Amino acid sequence: MYKFLCLFFLYFPLLSQAQWYESTGQSQVRDGDNNSAKNRAIEDAIKQALIFAGASVSSIQTVANGVMTQEQTHISSHGEIERIELIDEVYSKDTVSVTLRLDIFANEQQCFASEFKKSLAITQVQMPNREHARTGQIFDINKIFGEKIFKSIKLADRAITPRPYYQHAIRTEEFFNQHYNFNPRIIEQLAHKSDSQYVLISKIKDISMGEKQNSEFMFWQSNRFERFFGYELILFNALTQEIVMQKDYSTSGIWRFKKTARVDVKSQKFWHSEYGQSINNLSNQISLDLQEKLSCLPLQGQIKHIKENTITFNLGKEHGVKKGQSFSIAYQSYFTDPEGNKQPYIITSANQVRVNQVYTRSAIANSIGDKLLANIQTSDIVLLVELKEPEL
């Protein structure tokens, strides 16, 4: 029987699916068998890293055995682990500690985290080039497009529980500059007000008119022009301030309305038009991309209340949380990389809790084994984990 004591994750998020994780596991030494203890610690460190990354491999034991036999091993293309290194091992009294560095590619179709929904605040789409909207007087298209994305995600009812926040105007210019020197307090406030883990910031870049599409010789036809639609989004994990997705979209459609017409963007006439259908199709594609991206990202929440060995946190039935599930409690901090950029990391403590009451958007959990919950406070992060009794 062994006990996992602590786990440290240092991860460098990229806009691709691959991420580096540094995972440290500890195990008790039984009957002086250091090799077996080391192997168990390696297996546990791999398992915890995979859970956090939302990934899987066909056999954790096979990967662990590879680390054991090759020491400073680099295992390539093993399941969803692209690369793994043993970077440290420490023996102290009756415990062994190993540290691994793993490059993990999460498979959205197989991950543990895909069983749960992540809360996402859909903020109001901004439209900095408002002069583009003069043709047709479609100055509210940004608000309606945000609502379209919200409804598309809600209808899919798969990986995301969306929060409607598209009626509130926000300033987004600083989010889209090349240095990303935005104020993180804005993300924190949006997440707090909407009770969300993730926040979507976006803008319409282009709704300008293109070339005339019908011939001058066909004078009996109404004028038809191509009209463009350009959109850009940035998806944030509000708990860690990470950019987890950034993408540009573009489409176009035939604009059949008269140039002097005032077009109602809430009307079926607009959305049944070729241009409206093109935009609607784009909103559905954005919805699918967001669901795919968030599907395997870890389910995280925040502690809202603490009383003795009981906590209340902001995840509930809406997210897929059930009675009996276990969560680890984590602390968040930051380090500065060699380029001077601030990078987040999460330290998972030995504190673990089990859910005993579940509500729509919250749950109450007690410490496992009634152990004292040490050094925790409100706003600390809870991470969903799978706790299984280890084999002897």
C-alpha cells in the first residue's frame, strides 16, 4: 500500500495541443525494495500528469517500465505522451521521490475531463470598425452574433455550460495587440461576475462590402454585392490567466439588400439571406471549435466557503459533478521565464476532499478521512481527480 504525498505541476501552455508537464511523485519503500517503490512513484506521477492534462496511454505500467530500464529515457509517441524524461530521483528514509517531465498530447475523444462541462462566459463581441456597419445600418450585429454563439453552444449541450454576458460592453483593444499586455483584473472580474472558469473575448474585424456580383448588362436584376465577415477570438482560463486558444475566422456572402435599406439583424429575413446564413454557419463552427478545445481541459473551480474540514466550491450538477467524486486542492503561483514573461504554475497540495452534497452550480465536500484541511483559503483552486485504491 502506498500513499501519494504531493504533486507539483509546471506547465508551459502553447496555442497547440502539446504541453510540457513536470510531475513529482513520492512512494513508500516496502521491505527495503527501492526499485519497486521507484516504479510505483513513476506510475503515480505519470497517472496524475495524464489526469491533469486530460490524456491517456494504453499502459501506464509499460511507460513506467521504460523509464525504469532506460533511466534518462526519452520515450517518443507512446499513446498521448509525446516525450518523457526522468529528471530527478531522491531517497529519504522510507520514501522515494521521482520527478518526470512529460510532453503530452491530449486526445479529445478519450480524456477523463471530457465527461464534465466547463463554464464559459460569452462576452459581448466588440466591433472597432463600426463604419463598416453603415451599409444596412447593422450596428447591433456584434451583440446578435455573440448571442448566436451562446445559443449554438447551449443547444449542443456537450462540453460547455455557457454563461450569457454578451449584453455588457467591454473594452478589448489591449487584448488583441501583439504583446497581450491586457489587464488581468478584467478577466478576473468577468469570471467572477459570470461565475465562469473560462472567458471568451472576441471582436468582429471586418463587415465591409466587396465587389458587385451581377453584370452591368443585366440591368433588370437588383444589385448584388459580396460582403465580408471577419472575426477573432481569444479564450482565457480565468483561474490561471492563460490564453488557451486564439483563432481568426472569415467568411462572406451575397448582400442582396439595398444600400439605403435599414436591415433588422434580429429578423428572419436577414438570417435567411445568403449573408445571414454564412454568418450563422460561422457561429456554429466557432461553437464546435470551442467545445473541442475545452473538452479535454481539466475541470477546475474555486473554493467559495470554508468551515472546519468542509468546503463549498463553484462546480455542481451543471458541470457533471456527482456525489462521491474527489477533488484535490491546489495553490496557484507564478514564475518569470528567461524572456521575462510571467508564467503560471499550479501546486497540488496533499489536501483532498470528497463531494457529499451537489447543487446546480455548487457542491459541498469534506476532507477525505476527516483529515485537517491545512493552509487553504477561499479562491484556492479545486481540481477533479480520480482516486483509486492502489493494488498491493
